[in-house]
Amino acid sequence: MSTLLALDTATEACSVALLHDGKVISHYEVIPRLHAQRLLPMIHTLLGEAGVPLSALDGIAFGRGPGAFTGVRIAIGVVQGLAFALDRPVLPVSNLAVLAQRALREQGAQQVAAAIDARMDEVYWGCYRAEQGEMRLQGIEAVLPPEQASLPRGATGEWFGAGTGWGTFASRLVAVSGQDGALLPHAEDLLSLATFAWQRGEALPADQAQPVYLRDQVATPKAAP
């Protein structure tokens, strides 16, 4: 049975989770701007509690964004350091998908519109539907003004809004059946999604642990016309 470590620092939350012998343990803290100091100690504490050495890991999953640029970079730096040192593969997971998976776990939501406050009067947006316990993307992920965010074409039934985008822009977003505007990604749900990906053979070499920002014009300045 595989042993997988998951970690996430893409938002105000910092969390780690471990799958070992079929059991999951996790640590979760909301600690804005302290991720760089807390992430490695959290990992070591978690592994110590489980009695699992780093060398026992089969793969490392991480929140690849979208989210705070600095936060995503912290996770990728740690993941690449560990993965290269251990010669282990990595599993990048969307933070919007992690939000949707948490809404499924905690609220039983089968259809989730995940929105993270992207600042600059925009949201990171993605819509997900539960398929055999896994939240799967419907359409594409995007960064856009709240008024332009929409449910998938032909969407029916109840949709649940999850994430800080709902906390900031609920009145400007599409109508949904319920929402949690304070929900943040949790490594336990990241681990769930990573396990599905692992079973499909989707793990990647460590050098492919790359961020997904969605807002390319910020990460890469546009050339002058």
C-alpha cells in the first residue's frame, strides 16, 4: 500500500497530510505569512507521529495553485527539495479542486463552484462535479471578474459555492444553493485527489513540480506593443 505525503500553502491555510497503511492523519493551521517557517516543522511532526521516515514516502502531492504566488512557491520549493533528495515523483493538484473536494467531504456537495479571491477585483474560478468520490473539473479553470464567472453550460441541480471568492464577492457571483465563503484548501482533501491521480499513474518527475497561476499577465509581464 502506498505512502503519500500532501502539503499545501497556496492560501492563508498551511496544511500537511499523510496516507500510510491505509490511514490518513493531517495537520491544518490558518497562519497567514508564516508558511515558510511552519511547513517543514509540520511535515516532520506529522511523520514523527506516524512513525514514518521520509525515505518511506512513495510520492509527494502539493497544491499547485491557483492561489497566492508566494504561498504556491513555498510549497513547490519544499516539494522539489524533498522529491529530488528522495528521488520520488510528485503529484500536482489544483487548489480549486481541493476546495471542491473539501466541500464534498464536509457538506456532501456533489456540484461545487470553487472561487478563491484573486485580488485585483477578480476570482480564481472552477466548477466541479463528484464522480465516484472524486471532484472532477467541468470546463476550465480561469481568473476573471466575478460577474463573468459562470456555471458549466447546461448546468442543472444544486451547486455549492466554496472558497474566499464567495466571502468577498458573493453578491456579484452566480446564484447557488449554498455557500461557505471562509472555506480554505485542506491537505486532507488534496491527499484524496492525489490518491486518485496516483492510482491512475499520473505522478510526475520532481522537475515537473510547476505552479499554475492562471494570471499569466502578472507572472509574466506582457511585452510592449
